Amino acid sequence: MRKIPQFIVKKLLQFKEKCAILLLYKNRDDESGFQRKATLKFCLGTFRIGPPPQKGAAMSDEIKNPTEKKPYRAVRTRTAGRGIADRVREIITPTADELGYYLWDVEYVKEGADFILRVTIDNDEGITIDDCEAMSRAIDPVLDEHDPIPDQYLLEVSSPGIERELTRDDHFDLCVGEKVEVRLFAPVDGSRVWVGILGERDPEGGIPVETAGVVRVFPKAAVSKVRTVFDF
């Protein structure tokens, strides 16, 4: 994968692009605690994380031919995943507040053979790798003290990016007036995708979007995904 020049990376960070991420490995049997497991590689608009290459190791097929991508799917653990994520959010929110970060999201998922605790933070100035590292180091002892996760897991701390998914009520409240894309489970007036300006949530929890001068209110149960849209 081609590495992006540093001046482009800095520009993306200024726009809160989702290219600042720190991935650490939590080894419960190792007294040293967190260890770096992954190398960071930048690319436009997204990122790829992979294990650090071993000396003398053969080049992987993905590196040889980056145009061929293997299937990669995140699976949310059925019973414990959401409960663990909610518990972790409760535990680390005070730490994020102390550091001046807004805790955008917490997820606990299984990707392949690995369990991943994904923590997403934000602030008005934008998030850098230093912010991710500061947050990870700050929540390390807090997570160790409360020990909410029984498995070995990867801790991933990142920014939400300029085009971010809205999943919680506070996400919608914070993004009122922004341009969003709404994807529906079933078509409305012949379309499953609507782009417009997000309005304030109605009392029944509907999602109002102004498009072409008309305000449409989509029931939350009918919406599969909402994300902000940035015009480059």
C-alpha cells in the first residue's frame, strides 16, 4: 500500500479525517500490559492495520497485489458485546472528560480470531495520534482496575473521521444542521438513500432531513444507517 506524504496526512488531520489511530494489544498474561502489535499505514480516506512484519518473512499476497482484498468482516458478539461496550463507556467516560475528549463511541466486536475494544474520541480541535495515545494510556489502569472484559483483546483508539456514522441520540443532537446521508431498509418514494440537512429529532425519535426544500421525517426503525457527508 502506498504511503501518503506527511503534508497530506497533516492536512487530513486538520479536517478530522479518520487517519489517526493507535492499536495496542492487551495481553492479560503479560505484566507489561499493553504492547504495540500493529503498524500504522495511511491511505486516503481510510486506514489499514496489520501485524508488524517479521524479519525474513515472505511478502504476503496482499502486499504483493494490494488491489486484491480478502473478505474482512466485523462480527458483534451476541450476548456480551453490547453489554461490555456499555460497561466500558460508563467506566472510561470520566477519564475522557478529564482529558478534554468527547467519547463518541465504544464498541466490542470480534474480527476473525481477535476481540477488539474500539474506542472513538473527538474534540473541537480534531484528534491526532498523540491524543489517541494519551487516551489509551489514561484508560489502561482504569480498565485494569475494573476488569470488564474476560478475554484477551485488542484496544483500538481513533477519531470518528469527518464522515462519521450517527448511532446515538447525542450524535444526532451534535450534528443538527450538518449534511447527512440516510440509508433506509425499504425505499421511500422510490429511493433508499436520501441526502439532506439534519434537523432536530422529533419527540417520537424520528430523524428529520431537509432535502430539496422538503423536510422528511424518517422513523428510526426504518433507518439502516446515517452518516455525515463532507463535500471535498
